[in-house]
Amino acid sequence: MRSLHVKRLRVASWLLLLWPVLRLSLPKRLHGRLHRREALCLVAGASSPVPGRPCQHFLLARHGQTTFNAEKRFQGSMDEEPVLNEKGIRQARELGDWLRNFCDAGEAAGKPAMSSVFCSPLRRARQTLAEARDALGGDAAAVLPPEPETVIFPELREIDLYEWQGRTQAEVKESDPELMRLWKESAWELRLGGGRSVIADLWSRASAVWCLMRAAAAPAAGPAAEPSLVVAHGTLGRALLSAATGLPVQAFRHFGLKNGEVVEVAWPQDADGKSEGGAFWRRRHPEEGPWRSSAVEQASFEQESVEVGVVDVA
């Protein structure tokens, strides 16, 4: 059985590496079908998307549900007022329980299973991390670095929505129907705060904070190197996944993160420490999914764009 598993992993890794070439030989109508069927699910249970290659791993967690989430109220980068509600606190504590199960080997290694913890400066993210740590109880030291070592990056704050912050979607739709239409259909064209392109600004910030986190995180010492935990936000999470897989601002709605959800991002590195070809990602909590490569996501988005006419990819 072990031999068969290893062979499958090797075949899967070659499929992932050769996918950009293989997909060119397929009719375009088949691309979407392959993605929807998760054609590369052979590596669903592998700790590394490319066995044998060192990877930097990051667990991206969205904060628990807030009072504003429940009211369908825009939070943006507001800090103090949106706080976790009862459901959000439960989701945050479930994150702690999941981290305990994920990192059950940390204590045996004599060091925290998470190499680093990065967090948004906004209260709802900090509250989520605090609840998760509290849920860990006596296991906290085996899972997370000491609380003072948490790194707060301002770049991990949620999207800046300026004059929309604190207002419900219904209120914005009534006062600014055309802007709300842009938000739903072509968010990358939306400008707020005196003409700021809020999505372009977010994409730029996501790319910048990846550089900061990857520089601060543990180096990719092996295929199963200790991951870093990132506690942040939903819309920022979309931008982080898009930046990691090389997708443009037009892919704003390609990804989605629910409250309390965790996804894993892995950056394979070559002998020189470079990560050419982009990252891989998969869902981890509360549901698990297979590894998906940057090439697969780019092809999937290309297919979506052709179907709905979002961008000209000819």
C-alpha cells in the first residue's frame, strides 16, 4: 500500500508540474470540466503539493463571525466596533481545537508546531486569535509561539472601504445603486475614498505582505516544514490567494473564505530558494480539499472569464 501511495504521489507531482503544457493540448471546453472534477486530487492527502521539494507553508484563517457580518454591514478596516458575536466566538474556539489536532506533533518536537503567527491589527482578528489560544488551554505552548511573539502587520487589515464602512448593503444600494452594482459585478472598477481603486490597492497590499511574511517565516527546510498561522479577513484572504496564484484584480470573486475557515498555502522552493511558478493551496477547515496549483487556478479563471465575458483573454 505504501509503495502504491508513493507512486501516486509521484504521478500527481508530475501532473502538477506538466499541467501548463498538458492543458494547451486540450479543447478549451474541457478545461472547466477538469477543474470542477478536481483532476489533480491524487495529492489531496499529501503534506506537500510537490513531494521532495522544500515548501514554506502558511495557514490562512479568517476571523469568526462578527456583529457586522450578521447584519450584512460593511466593516472594511474599521477596528473597534465590529466584534465577534456568539457564533464567531464559537468559530474561533473551533479554530483552536482544529489547530491542536493539526499540530499534535509539536510538543514532541520540543518547539511550537507553528513557526510564526501573523495577525491583522483589527480587533476582530486579534479576538479570534485570543479565543483560539484560550481554547488550546495547556496545549497552547506546544502549538503556538508565545503571545508576545505574534507579529502584527498593518498590511493584513481588511480592505479599506472608506465611506461605506459601518453601512449596511441595503443602505449603500439605496443611496449609491450604481456603485453597488460595480461592487457586485466589476468590483475592480469601484472607486471610493476620493477616487481610490479599493481592489487594486488591496491586491498591491496583499502582494507586499506576502513578501513580509515569507521573509519573517521559517525557511523552507523540508517538504513538511513547520507552517505559519495567519489570522486575518475574508476579502483580504481573496487577495492573498489571488496574489499567491498570480491572478489579476478581475479575479476578485474567484476565491471565497467563510468566517472561521482555514486554507493552506504552500510555496515550493528550488535549490536557490526561489519559488517560480507560484504557490499551491488547499482548504483545511472546516472542510478539506485537494492541492490546486497556480497553473490550474489561472486556467480556471481564464475559463470563467470567457464564459461570463469578464476579460478579453484572446
